Amino acid sequence: MSSLSLIRKAHPGALIILSFIGLILIGTILLKLPFSTVSKKIDFIDALFTSTSAVCVTGLVVVDTGTFFSTVGKTVIITLIQIGGLGVMTVSVMIFYLVGKSISIRQRFIIQDLFSQAPRGDILNLLRSILIFTLLVEFSGSLLLFFHWIREFSILKAAYLSIFHSISAFCNAGFSLFSNSGMNYSASPLFNITMCSLIVLGGIGFPVIYDIYQKRFLHRGERNKLSVQTKTVLITTSSLIVIGALLFWILEYDLILKGRGFLEKIMVSLFQSITCRTAGFNTVDISMLSAPTLTLMMFLMFFGASPGSCGGGVKTTTLALLISFGISRLKGGSRVNMFKKSIPMETVQKSLSLVIISLVIILIIFFILLTQIPHYKITYNNQHNFLPLLFETISAFGTVGLSMGVTAKLNFIDKIFIILLMLIGRVGVLTFAYTLLEAGPKKKIEYAEENIMIG
């Protein structure tokens, strides 16, 4: 059987995984070329790590992006971010559509698998809307950032910085051309508002944007209610941003926020709360934050962005489902109801499986990194501590990119595991799991029931 026929018969999830791996390898080769770096040399593992971080829109870096890579290398990275953020298969189908090529039924099913809330008949309209929305938002973000940086840099450099950071922020990638990310601009309202808006719009999910556009703009005169998916994402996202910012303010008021103006305190708190949703930028030194604040950030990073977005994590809808499930069980209910709709139990079970499998994967990788802690000489508050490694692991899984300074100290083996973790986090735990399970024969066997004690 030819490789082409194998690809045609492959599970949609396998094709999505292969498309990301293919793009990562292409990016690695391009970054290895002499003209991609200033020193004309980069280790293969570092090129692979950087390419994976870009394609998986993570933002963890083993070398300083702004100084290590040439203009060509930076352009390769931002191109990988753009394609990886939108999704390789999504970009491929859009290119076919733009050049007038027919889109196969299989491609439609793959896109449907990525954006499950969209009806099959609306797939092309959805993709067209995604492309227009992405270009419009990134252009607007670039324009606003240009006005911010034109006071500091030349026109060409300000334009390049603006385009790079706008794409990186919208795709929730976290790559910055500044060594300290956005720490120099923590007091700038224009920088903070623009970057936060880009991150939220990129992390809220394309199906949600499409639903709002369809129901609130195209059919304004008709009585069209937003879907449960859209309502859940909007409420959960808003709640996490507000609660996260409020807790950051309280926990860091006499620490990292001390001595800052009132407006800057608000912007720093909001920025850190929003960036934990898989964006990876920072306006304060993450390694200087208190342990309670870092724990809060790990919680936000674990759940991450929303389904069908550029971000990673187990998603905001999963958190909402788990909360609703817990409340329903406490009240003695047998179904999970949201906005006067009953959620299928299969979806609830998937959300529970997703959280459990994700935690297991994180703990395994964390344990592997932990065995190397004597080599890293990592300290937190002047003590040897595993918190930086746990933070790094969750950041990689959630495709966030925030770090306490561990990334550059990783050895070859650990980089491989972090690369794997970033890929799983971007493609999705369930996509990986279902792809592996589909490969084997299905056995549906039911045995006699016998109860066990719990709790």
C-alpha cells in the first residue's frame, strides 16, 4: 500500500498530528540554515525546540529570539506562529479555496473535527470568516503597536516589531523580540490594552467569534440566541480574567506591585491574568512572584484558552463543565444543565477524562524533569525548589510560554520531553488519545457489575 493511500485512510486526528509534525520539521530545517541566525550556527535540538514552540504557539525559548536570530530567522518564526496558530490543516484548506481548488469531503471532515460547533455546510464560510477576522485583527493590532513604538524606534523597525508582536499576541504564541518580553512597557496603556485585546480575541475561539457574528450582526432582526458553547466561553473567560486579576492584585500588592502607580497596578494585574491564558508574554519578572501567585497562574495555564482557538490547555469549557457537574451532583441531579440545556453525558465524561489524562501526562513529564534538578541548580527564594519545574511543565502543556528561567537550562533529553508536551498541548490530549486508540481493534465487552468503596 502506497504512503498516499495510507494518508487518505488515516484517522483525521492522525492527519492533524502529522501536519503539525511536518511543519515543525520544515521549520527546524529553515532555522538550521546559516542565514537564519546571527552566529550562523544553532544546535539541532535548539532549532527543533524553537520550531516546535513556534508551531505550537507556546513561546518557551532556549535562545533569545531578538538577538540570536537574524531577520530571516525571525520571519521564519513568525510565519510558523501564524500557520501553527490558525492550524496547519485550516491554512491548507484556505489556500486550496483561495486558488480555486476543490475541497474534498475528507478535508471538510477534518476541519469539522477542529471546529465541531460549525455545521458542515458552513465550513467554507467559517474558514473565510476566520481568515478575514485574523487579518483584520492583526492589522489593527499592528497599527496600534506601531503608534506605540514609533516614538522609540525607526519607522522600519517599529513596523517590524508591531507586525511580529501583533501576530504573536493574537496567536497566543508569547514570542517577543525583547529579552524581557513586555516588562519595559508595564506602565503603557496603549501597549497593555492592545496586547491584552489581541490575546483575548485569539484565545476566545473562532467558533465563538463566528457565532456572535452570525447571530448578532448578520441576523440582527431575527430571534437568534447564542449557542451554549458561546455563552459558556464568554462567561468563563470573563470570570477567569477578572478573578485572576483581582487575586494577583491582592497577592502581589505589597510585593511585585509595590511602588507602582494605581493605573499600572491594574494593568499589570490584568495583563498577567490574561497572559496566563496561553499567551506567554509578561510585564513583570515571573521568577520574582510569590508562591501563591505562581500557583494561581498554574491553575489558569492548565485550563488555558477556549476550544477552536489559537491557545492550548484543557480549555475554559472543560472547567465550566466540571463546575456544573459538581454542582449538579451536590444537588442530587443526574444531568448537567447549562443555560436551560442538558449537556450529553458523553461530553461530561470526555471532560473528566481530559483532565485526568492531562494531569497524568504533566506529572510524568514533571517527574522526569525533577530527576535532573541537581544539574539545573534551580532556586526559588534562595532555596532549592521544584516549583520552577512544575511551572515550566504546566506552561509547556498549556502552550503558554511563561517560565521562571528553567528553559535555557534543560538538557537534551528534557528538551525532547518538553517538545512532546508542547505538541500534545497544541493538538489536544483527546486527539492524541483517540488517534492511538483507533489504531487498535475495538473490543466492546461488558462484565457483571460489582461495587467498590470510594471516598
